[in-house]
Amino acid sequence: MSLVFGANTTDRVSHGTLDGLDWGKVSCLIWYYRTAVAEQMLMSRIASSAGFGFNITSNNSLHVSWSSGSSSLSFAMPDGSDPINTWLFAAVTVDVTIGSGRCHLYQGSLTAPVAELSPTGSDGSGTMHALGTRAFVVGNTSDANVPFQGSIAVASVVGDRILTLAEIQQFFFRPGKYWNEQQVIGRFGAGGVVNVPDWSGHANTGTITGANLGADLPLPSWFGYDQVRGLYTSGVPRLDWLPVHVIVGGPRGQHRMRPY
């Protein structure tokens, strides 16, 4: 399943302040499907228009920002590089503990493996605004003023770790838990419209405001995933991603659970 956003400007999923953790490094990963051309937020830790944001501009391009009291960090891809009405994967890493080369953007799709992009922008200067008091929100900001319009299937944030391309490719093909620094692994739709379960082990369950259930991410066979049977057919499966099947009448009448 996925969650569909955009019926209201307040639609969002908030995972809270993540125990007040502040970061100098962050990596974000997300599978999404946009249905409209407008400025839209993928993920953020923004309050009162300040903080970290990973969004799509009104010109259909990926953009990342981190506000500062001096000069904010800001990087973007060329206009038209993020089309609507197709499933896309995007990732960003930002390291504000270094002076230059702070930001890296990545993109993939159901027909093209994830690869690093070449954004243009500024590394910013001065002290970036702290994130510890700002909620981690998917599909909007805490201010509820940059709503996503479309579907989101899975999203994860990794604090204080910069992922490599190989690590991002690992998550791209098989979303799941790989790193201890993952603070949220949200499987959108797994909790219906009540909440978004967090499979990171950090209990940062997402609170849903306004979003509705939508169609699942249609992973093609070259991902090694069988949509009909609901399982990976090659390599080592991500057990925290696969559906669970209940077998009734096991030894001594016990119920057993295993992946399909």
C-alpha cells in the first residue's frame, strides 16, 4: 500500500522530534508518485519556515535546503527533471560539518537504477539552524504549508550518517533496515490511515493527518520482487519488508508465522 496526500493542505505524516536528536549529517530516502505540478515537500524538519527540507520545486526539480542565520544551504536540479505521474525514488545526503561538497542528490525509477545527480547551488555559511526541536514530517512541513500531492510508499531518514551510493542502491532495490542510525523506516499504508509504523526500532511511529490509502509501489521483476506472490525471488530478502503469512495448525496446533 501507499498513502495518498494532497486532498488538503494540512495532509502529512509527523514522526515527532525523534527524541530531540540534532544532526550535522543526514541522509533521506523516499519512493513517491506525484500527480500535480506545484512546490511540494517530500521530507522536512522545518518549523516557522526554518530548518531542513527536501522538496520538489514548482518547476519540477528536486531541491534541498538547510536554513542558516547567515547564508542557507540550497541545491537544486534543472527544471523538468522530476516528472509527474510516475513512480520515482529520490535520496539526499547533507553534511554541514564540512565546509564544501556538503550535498549529494540521487534519483532512480522503476525503469532506471538510482544514480547520483549533478545539482547546482550553494553550501551556505554560518551555523545552520538546529533540528532537535523540529518534528520530522513526510509530505509537508510542521507549518503545513508545502503539501505533497500524490502517493508515498516508503520513506526513511538516517541521522548522523552519510550514505554512499552503494548503500542508497541497497535501499532503492529493497527498502528496509540496514543501519543503526536509521531513525525512521516508514512503510506508508501498513498501518492503514491510523498511523505509519516505524520499523527502525526507534519507535518513531508516524501520526497521519488527512492522507488516504493508495496503490502499492509496483516494483518490476528486475528488482527481484514478485508482485503476484508478494516476495523477493532472488538474493537475500528483506524480512522486515515482506508480508507475513499465518500458518494454522502447526506442531501441536500452534500458529506459526513466516514470510511468504
